[in-house]
Amino acid sequence: MTKQWWKESVVYQIYPRSFNDSNGDGIGDLKGITEKLDYLKNLGVDVIWLSPVYDSPNDDNGYDIRNYQAIMDEFGTMEDWEQLLEEIHNRGMRLIMDLVVNHSSDEHAWFTESRKSKDNPYRDYYIWRPGKEDGTEPNNWESAFSGSAWHYDEGTDEYYLHLFSKKQPDLNWENPTLREEVYSMMRWWLDKGVDGFRMDVVNFISKVEGLPDAEPQEGKKYAPGGEYFANGPRIHEFLHEMNEKAMKGYDAMTVGEMPMVTPEIAQKYTDEEREEVNMVFQFEHVDIDSGPGGKWDLRPLKLQDLKDNLTKWQKALEHKGWNSLYLNNHDQPRMVSRFGNDGEYRVESAKMLATLLHMMKGTPYIFQGEEIGMTNVRFESIDDYEDIETLNMYKEKREQGVPHKTIMEGIYVKGRDNARTPVQWNSDKHAGFTTGTPWLKVNPNYTKINAEQAVNDPNSTYHYYKKLIELRHNNEIIVYGGYDLLAEKDQHIFAYERTLDEERLLVVCNFYEDAATFDVPKNYQDQSGELLISNYDNETSRELPIAIHLRPYEAIVYKV
């Protein structure tokens, strides 16, 4: 396996709208990010991933792009972006941009042309179809944001496909001219100096020919059609072509967001010899607390399921391909609320989860605010929420007669706005995020949980993350070592070992608030181990005992 800078890096995701507002309009912006670069440099991160900052009508917070080569007014100007890039590079960090090319905005010039007439040269940049004989949608696919994935356009008496919002029409990747336009735009950004791309739902760009109906679902008009657009027939061809025509000759990284990807398919996507993408974001581990009804159908997390899943991915990509490691992002709730304990043991469980993830093989991703242990939020009124997915689901369920309180419980656990409340910088009004009125309300716990407090407290989550990142930079075994699960059937403990040549790491995490005991494997007993990191005060080096007694949410890492 070849060594690469992106394998040795830690990535920090910025959701610009909620990061830091420099001009008091209540919306985070590019200058606001530049103001906080020293904070990120001090944390130790290597790469900043910027969620979309392109010109957009903001139907889906910037994931609906009107112009791929312009900056959204609310975020600033292209000069502000150029200054941000320069300041990032001056600090020895890198910048990757979000690339959203499964769909554009319906206000993009290509689409406004496309809808003018059936013979417009841009018509074929999108997926247009006549309705069925009875005039209904071309197929029964359901949009990710509920309702049909087709929108009827009176002007030309046809429907266009939108797997997401109706303001996000899908691009037609079967059209070679469209593909060239995308590659040319990517090279434009790479020539400006960006260091790579995170590619939004990129495994949806190849659809099955004929766009057949999905398996109907009982009592439902529409059905998820993922088997016809996720990992489609030409996806590997398209990604290899993108690598050849856009990425070749640049020292840049790529990570593909890929719902419905299996380890076997991910091996192909990330196998270096195939030249497609460097790593993928898979969703299996963040779906294991969803019931058969999907994301909003809540069920308790079983540690066994998480162990089995993360281990499956670690083993599958051990020799071929590469993992990306994450427990939350802009689409997922806060990890300490979801997998840990955001009450009495917030700090301990946040550190435990970080240890679990950062000691694995792969590139770790930190989502803004995670490093200070930010939590989910509980707004009582649906009017305080902004996320299109949440609002559409709420409306649909209320129409079905589901009580407000029941729906809100799901939103408190899984809603995307949990991750999007503004970053809590200090205990001033609006958490120091803005001098104006924030676009989304700040989590009321900002007086206790904020970056200023965390930076000043040597025992905070922030300083713990700093140490984890430092360990990764200084220990090759954390980056390149093999992985093996230990205590496989233990219902309380997630333990594994990492091995590289003669070196071994023993990682032991208590996942719950009850004390637990880990029986140290025989081959570790009486070995002298150096304590690399722990979220409680422990002796720094000693012979490994026969058993390790773990306190609530305790995490401990030995180097042997």
C-alpha cells in the first residue's frame, strides 16, 4: 500500500452558514472562516473541507448550485475565497471543496435553457421524460425529500427527474458534452489551487437505462428506486474518466459520498490501481439505529451491530482501498448525543467516541463543533427548524395524523439541524457566532459548551482531540497498521488492536455508563505497555494487567 498525504491527514468539515459570521447578518461567511484559521491550526487538522459556497438559491443550503464558478453573495466574494485559500495554505493546511454534480439548481443557466424546448441544445443535460399514458410520472421513484422524484413542467409537457428537491434537477451523465463541462469546471478550481473534492452523492450519477419502476411499497404511492440509480451500470467508467480528464496531474484528494455502497463495491471505487476515488463515505454504520421504516423509524443502537459493521469495513479495505472515518457531519445528528451520553458523561463519552474512531485505519473527519463536544438541540416548535428534509417529513406525517410530539421526538434524535446550529464560540449572546440574529437558533447550552471554555481547559474535549491528532501524526501504526477486533461478543466494550511490524496498539473503549472489565488477551499480559492516551487519569506506563477495569465511558490506548 502506497503512502499518501491524504491517508496521514485529519480533515475538518466546515458548514459555512453555521461556522462564524464576520459581518453581523446572522449567516456564517468566508471572512468568518479566515478569522478562525488559527483555532484550526492549533487543533492540528491538516485539511479543511468546505461545504458548498457556490452561488445558490439555497433551497437545500447550497447543495443546489446555480453557478459552479461563482461564490454565494451571503458568503462573500471570490476575492474573499481566494484570501481564505491563501491563508489556509500559508498555515500548511489544505482545502477541499464540495463537488455537487449529480444535480444542479433549477436556476442554473443549463436548466433554464433545457426547459425552454425539447430541441434546445441543453435539453439533454438533464433527464426529461414524457408521462405514462395516463399522464402520471414516468416512474414511481420517491425523492429523498419525500414525494415523487419527478416534476411536471407545463412548458414542454414533460417531467424532469430530481432525486432530491424539485429545485435540484438531476444532470444527465450519459451526455458526453455535459461530462466535459463538469471536468472543465473541476480543472478551473484545481488551477485556482484547491486540494481536492468531496463529491456529493457521486455514486448516483449513472442511472439504469429505461428508468424502470421500483418495487412498490405497501400503502405507498412512491418507492425508493436506489437499485436503479445507486452504483449504476456506468459509474466506474464515469469516475475513471473523471480521474483521467479532471484530476490527473494534480496532487489532490477525492472522497465520494456514496449511499447504498457495500464494502465489495467500495473496494473497486477506492482501489488505487483503478484510479476512481481515494475514499468513500459509506452510510451503513449511521443507519444501524434506523428501523425498517427508514431514518425516522427509531430503534436503540446495539453495540454489537456497530462493532460488526465498523470491523467489516476495516477488514474489507485493509489491503485494497481506503476508509474514511466519521460519526457525524452536516447530514447526521451530533455524535455525542447519538452514540454517547450528552448529559452527565458528555465529556467522557465524547472523548471515548473520538478515541474509538481516530485509532482506526482510515482518514478521520471532524465535523465543526465536534471537537468541543457540541450536542443535539431540542427546539419545541417546528417553526424553529430550517432543514428541508425535516420540514417535508413533518408536513407529510402531520397529514397522516401522527401527533406533533411523536414527530418531534424523531427530529430531536435524527434531524439534520442538530448538526447545523451555529458553532458555539463563547458564552456571549448567540454564542459569539454573530452580532445579528442567527439564521438558525443557537443551542441554548452554549453558555456551558463553547470553544473559549474548551481552549482554556486543559482537560477539555478540544485538547483531547488535539492529542489524538498529534498521535496520528507521530505514529505510523495508527495510519498504516492492520486492524483486528477483540472481545468480539462483549456487550459493553469495543476493543481492537492495531499491528505494524513489531508494534502493537491495544484500544479499549467502554461504551456505556456502567463500569466494565476487559480481560487482556494472553499475548499482552506481562508486556510492558506505554499508555498513549486515556480519557481518565491513568498511570503512564506499566505492565499490562490481566484485566482492565473501566469506568463509565472510559477509553484507554496502550502501545506495546
